Amino acid sequence: MNKGKLSEKLVENFLVKNGYEILDKNFRFSKMGEIDIVALKKNKIHCIEVKSGKFMLWEKITSKKFRNIKRTFQIWLKLHSFKYKDLDYEIDLAQVKIFKKKYKIKILHNITKN
């Protein structure tokens, strides 16, 4: 399993342990972009971008990447609006720092402030 897929799986497990319900994974729409994880917690939908590495993971997301995530998430919301139409939503960043056989996960909430 490559580092990206491993990081996504670690974040998925972390989210479930912390009360999130996983709604979707690796959602793609055309070539626009991909959403790593869509999850639900306390009547809020979370679009979660997963990044892994040793340093400032926030910097790995360019303005183009932000736009693509936001657009792809808007499409996901439209496709699922019949089920989740009255819920709030946000885009989050899950940072996975891997050190040899240990790891640390940090979730940064609402990185785009809708």
C-alpha cells in the first residue's frame, strides 16, 4: 500500500473512532478533482482532503487544488442533496505525519470558510 492510500486509511479509522460516519471515499467527477473522504458528524458533512508527510502539509494544497476540491465537493453535495439538503458542511484538511512506525493525525477544520 502506498503512503497516500495508507494515510487515507489511517484517517478513515481515526474518523470512525471519533464518531464520524464515512459517506464516501475517493469521489471523482471528470478530471476536475477527487475528494479523499466525505464524512458526517453531528449533522455536518465534512469534505476531507488527506495529506501526508513530515513538514508543513498545508503548503501542499495550491489555490488550483483548493478550487478543484471545492468544485468537486459542490457536485457531490448536489448529487446527494435529496438526502443531506438541510445539513451544514465544511472542507477540512487531515494532516498525517508519519515517523518510522508511528504516525500523528491532525484535523484542520473549515479550511476554506465556505
